[in-house]
Amino acid sequence: MRIGLILGGALAGLALASAALSAFWTPHDVSQLAIAQKLLPPSAAHWFGTDHLGRDILSMAMLGARTSLAVALVAVGIGMGLGVPLGLLAAARRGTWADEAVMRGNDLVFAFPSLVIAILITAVFGPSAVNAIVAIGIFNIPVFARVTRGAALPIWTLDYIRAARVAGKGAALISLQHVLPNVASLLIVQATIQFSLGILAEAGLSYVGLGAQPPVPSWGRMLAEAQTMAVLAPHVAVIPGLCIVLTVLGLNLLGDGLRDASDPRLRVLR
């Protein structure tokens, strides 16, 4: 087993475990402010120190993990839930108006980055984690649609697909029973990549005030609040930054490892 897959799984698992644990327990109650203890350096009482309001940074980082991972996970779910069926439809109806409509719709969404979509949504509905989910999820739809279509097209030319057609199976049933299982491994790998990109997108949106709103902790907003104190108390900015970097790195390594493990050509070479 490759070291990247192990390391990626460990880093991603640590982030997921922290997020899950924060639902039941954190070292300190972040809803209680302690201005007298603001900007304390790391110590036995506060392993990662405290922020400008005296809140424990470790507790904030754990709660921020839950916010960031939840937003990214739901956004990826939206992308897969809508993008995969669209990609299967486009592959099954290659060269028809349905295929053309799906691909041109993808081009239209790709013309607007997720940050621009978030700004548009925020202008109408206001900033929130839900709107961040919608913005990131919309951007994920064409990604999964393109990946699914590209992987499914070669499968439609295989002999067992022709045999299924001769047996009287329709395009929808063939896509569900024969095409989707053969592209599932690729979609799982793509999901890990989009998961990491979703975390970055959520952090960016929260940084500019378009993501989760106070008092909900978020890694991106922790960075935004710490930018004026980076020289006075560098740990306030370093900790959330490291959380983002290590989590994204872990998910990318996990995705690369899963891709290598699912590729039969690489298994033969090993």
C-alpha cells in the first residue's frame, strides 16, 4: 500500500474525527468569552493558545472542522446527486439534443466561478453557510457531469452493452446496472478531490464574509479575524491555516492513492 494513501487517510481521518468529536465535546466552551485571557500562547491549559476574545483555539478549530467539512460534504453530495445523472444521460444520448443541452449547461456554469455565484446568491438571500453550500454545490454539478460522461462514453461501445440492448434493456437501466458500477471508482476519486476543493472554497467564502456567520466557527473566518494579529500572536493565524492545509493535503493524497489503487494498469506495474 502506498505511503500517500496511508498518510492521506490519516490526515483526512483526523479532521473527520475532530469534527465528529466536536459535536459532543470540546476542551473549552467557545461561547464563553474571557477577554482577560486573550491572545495567550500555547500552554498546558490551552494547547493552541487563545484568540482575541479569549476563546480556546483548539476548540474553535474543532468546531471549525465540523463547519468546513459539513459544507464541503453537502456541496459534493449536491454535485454528485445532480451531476452524475446528467453525465449518464449525456453519454447515453451522445450526439442528441440532450447531450448538447447538458454540455452547454456545463459551459454556462463554468463561466461563473463559485465565488461569483456565491456573491450573486448572497446579494439576494444574504450570507450564510447554506448559501455557501448552494454556491459550491452548483459549481460541482458540471464537474461530475463531465467526468461521468467522459468515463461512460467508452463503456457504451463495449460488447456487453450491445448484448444488454439486444436483451431489451433501455438506456436508463443499462446506465444504472452496467455503466454506473464501472465508473464508480473514478467518481469516488473525483469526490475526494472536490471535497478538498470544497473546503478551500468554504474557507475562502468565510474569509470574505460570505460563508458561515458568527457565532458559528469556521476556519476561513478564523483566518480573517487573525490577519491583523499575525505579528503580535502568530499562533492565532497559523493554527487555522495549518488545519486547512493539512486537511486539503490529506484529501488530495487520499484521492491520488485511491486513483492508483483503482487503476488496474498501475496494479500490474506494481
